[in-house]
Amino acid sequence: MSIKILHIDSNHPVLWDQLEQAGFENHADFKSSKEEIEAKIQDYNGIVIRSRFKIDKTFLDKAAKLQFIARVGAGLESIDCDYAETKGIHLIAAPEGNRNAVAEHSLGVILSLFNNLNQADAEVKSGQWNRESNRGHELEGKTVGIIGYGNMGKAFAKKLRGFETEVLCYDILENVGDENAKQVSLEELQKKTDVLSLHLPWTPETDKMVNSVFINGFVKPFWIINTSRGKNIVTADLVDAMKNKKILGAGLDVLEYEKLSFETLFQDKNTPEAFQYLLESKNVLLTPHIAGWTFESHERLAQVIVDKIIAVYA
């Protein structure tokens, strides 16, 4: 019996093509609503999804034959993982697929913030030649603190080699530090850090983790980079810290206001006051959830998913 896979989001063609070559039966539905897909999901053994909608208890109860869910991305927060596991459903993700892209993006954001590249570019293009107000900072000699030392955090630390920085990491798992980052307590990281980079999943433990109490635990004013999940930061508290010069600048690839699909920004049409501040700040760099969104990672993510599916089910 062939394994029938429903592709709910579009992905790089290598995913579809290689699954087909391996004998899987591919079906695609990129437009139907969650309810419409629920009506037919009982016919499928596997799902390939990015983040179009949440796979919840209701969905899983209708997926009687489901053997696996493969998410073409790093995290699984759009899936009720605990309930899926009680049903014996294998969960597959691909954090290896875009870790290099996230690492390069994070480094680029720091260098851009430190050297006012976006601001200086905009000023020159508008006819201004401001040298002193665009005097930058050097990364050498700074301490970079990484919270979350998995695939993304490790890849970022590797990129920092050669910059003559001290790199510290904090993680809930023990003994994950390596030659690129020294694992320390959260207290030590908060004591020494000049640049904080978040590489965390979105979980009940990390939700709203970066709030005023967390921020004020840092000894020195610092820059913050977030390429993980927007809801890990309380934006209003971030803005307060920027106004008070506790946070010197922010590079945010993800925002608290994103929808779960990551494809659109707001839950409604109102612009939150805190976000308006970010939009108008010269020391803030915003990107639309693209840290892992390169041409190379597009193919690599698909390849990782293919390899993991074939390894188990072919």
C-alpha cells in the first residue's frame, strides 16, 4: 500500500519530486480552509505543512490514518505536539535546513545596527551627508550572549569566530556549550552581555520571556537581536527599555503581532503604539520573518524533510 501525503503548503520542488520517485503518492491542496481539509484528512498517511494553520486536537481526531506530520521549518509550535504523540504520530521538523541562513542574517543585523548602515544609506539617498551622527561601533571586544543553543544558536556562534568577541550561551539543556560559545548561567550572561541574540522556540516557558524584569536583569545597556519568535518579547517592555537607553538598538526579524502563519503581520488593522515607536526609531532594524528565508535554505529545508521521511517510511 502506497503512503498518501497531503501537501498543505507549497515548497521547493525537490520535496515533491523525490517523494514521488521514492514511491509516495503526493496530493496538494494549498487553498482549502482548515475545515475543508479536515473533511478529507482521514484519507492521508502523511502531511507536509509550513504554517498555514494550526494542527490542533480537532484536526488530529479526524486524521485517522495519519502516521506523520512534516513541518518544513525549524519549529513545531503550530502543531499540538503532545496530543499528536498520544496518537503515535511522528513529528518531523528541519532546523538543520535554515540554521546557516539564520546565522548569517543575525550577523548581518548586528553589523548593520552597529554601523548605522540602513540609516546612513537612507540619508545619503535623500541628499544628506552626515558622518558624525553615523559614527559606528565595532564588534571586536564585545560580549555576545546567545539564549537558546540548538541548531540556530550554534550556527550563529560559529559565524562569530574571527570577530574577537567573547561568546556566551545559555540553554535549559546542560553541556551544550562548545568551542564557539561558553555555556553559563543566565545570571552570568546578563552580567556580561553587550549583544543579546535569541534563538528560542516559542513555548509556554519562552512566551513573553523578554519582559521588563528580564531586561532589567542585564547589568550593561545592550543591543538585542530576535530571529526566533516574536511572542518571546513583550514589545511594550522592549520599547520602554529603548526609551530608557537600557536597550541600545534592536534587530527584529519576528514580531509579537505576527499571525501564526507568519505570512501577515497583524491580528487586526490597528497599529499598536509600541510598534509605531519601532517603525520610527533609527536604531531599530525590522525584517519580515526572512532570517531563514534564503534561496539556499528553501531547497535545503525541503531536502532535510525528504531525507527524514524516506529514512523512516520508504
